[in-house]
Amino acid sequence: MLVTAVTFVVVAASSVYAAYPKATGNINDFAGVLTGEDKANLEALVNAVLDQTGVTFAVAIIEDHGDESIEEYAVHLYETWGIGKKGEDKGLLVVVSMAEHDLRAEVGYGLEPVITDARAGDVLDEMIPYFREGEYGKGLYAGLLVAADYVAKDAGVTLDLKAKTKEYEDFYVEPRGVPLGLLALFLGLPVLAMTYLAVRGRRCPRCKSRLTVTDRVIQQATYDAGGIAKTILHCPKCGYHDEKERRISKLQRPSAGGGFPLGPGPFWGGSGRGGRSSGGFTGPRGFGGGRSGGGGASRKW
């Protein structure tokens, strides 16, 4: 009788896990809402993060989560796919359930100190304005950029992030009137990078329109001392306005080999920790038996 009971439990558990869809890549659109351009940009982003930080991002867009809550579904799917390297568990799974308008960011055990529950909520909050407009690909991209920022800062690397197609270049717009290269020289690359990763693609907290972003140098950095910069966020539609000052790291002298070495902190368009090229790779990457204990955040759009 005991053997029969144990066998039943094992079979039941196996059946539950078998009910979840199989990952065909890191970006899995089981509901058919993403365009080819969306997928190309999202895949480029998650591959860059994996190659340069060792952290695995994955997305699952599903029709519905059935009788389970979105939290139960996400943690079971995470464990089924095994996102992240076994023993390190550094993974992030975003589940989008279309029927219920549910969003879930499920965080692996090893990534919980970096992407806390509050930060997971920030990732999802960045997606919601886009989702309400039916722009699911761009919403996911904007949210994953926030997650990439957290991961890069923790790893102390510079991320090489570039739009795969023209439609996504708005996420990497430079301030009007001043070329990014000149700002990099004046502000110091690491701080400039963190400024851009924090504000690009942001929406107005009042009316959800796209904010314009301007960076101004208040006090220029030198090789001997840091400086001060101001980031100005403005909504041309409703008039929302916010200004924040940031400290600037002192300039770094050119290395012996020429060029300016990048200090710690994320930076798109730079070069990060070395990793193998992901060009032409098909199937999920970074799925190696990682586990999650239910950490993360949930939202509705």
C-alpha cells in the first residue's frame, strides 16, 4: 500500500510538470503576440546579459495559467525549465498570461540579493504602460533593461547593449544637442552609463507618455576630482518635470594601449566581460537546473 501511494505521488508530480510547455529558446511566445522584430531584439538582449554577466533571462508568454495562481505557475515553470546554472540559480523568468492580464517576475535563489521583490516590481512596472497599448515586445524590452541594469551593477561589468533593429533604437537615444561621446569625456563613462540605463524609455508617471531626457553638466569632472551632473525628465504632454543631480566619477587617464578604460558599472555600447558569441544559436541558453523559491513580484496590466 505504501509503495502504491509513493508511486501515485511521483506519477502525479510528473504529470503536473509535464503539463508545462517546453522552452524553445529564452523568448517563448506561446500566445503569438510578438513580431519577429520583437523576438530578435529580446533575444539579443538576453544573450548579451548571459554572455557578459552569467545571468539567464527568460520569457514565457502564455494564453492562461489555468487553475494555478500566476505565482504557482511561474515557480513551477521555472523549476521545470531549470533556468540558470545548477547551484548558482541566477535566473529571471518573466511570465505573461494574456487571458488574465497577469505578469510575474520569478527570481532564482541566487539572484534574489540582486533583484529583490521590490526591484522585481520595478521591472514589471516598466512594462505595464507598453502592455496597455498592446506593445508587448517593447514592454518586455523596457522591463528587462531595468533588470539588466541591476545585474550589471552587481557584477561590476559594462554591458554591450545595442538595438537589433531600427524600431528599437528609441531605447538608446542620446540627449539632444550633445553627442554621447563628448558627454562621456566630460562626465566619466560609468556614471553616464548608469544615468542612461536608468532613464531611457521611461514613461511619465502621470499620463504614461514618453519622457524627454536631458543631461547637463553642473560641475565638470577632472582627473583629480569628481563632478556633478543633472538629469532632467520632462513630459511634453502633461508638463510633468523632475530633476535629479548625480555625482560624477573623476576622469580616468588613458591606458597604455590607448582609449579610455571603463570603470565598474553598466554601459550600453561598451564592452563587457568576455563571452562566446551567440550568433546563430537556437534553443534556450543558460538553462542548467537552476531553482527558484518563489521570490519575485506580480502585477496586472
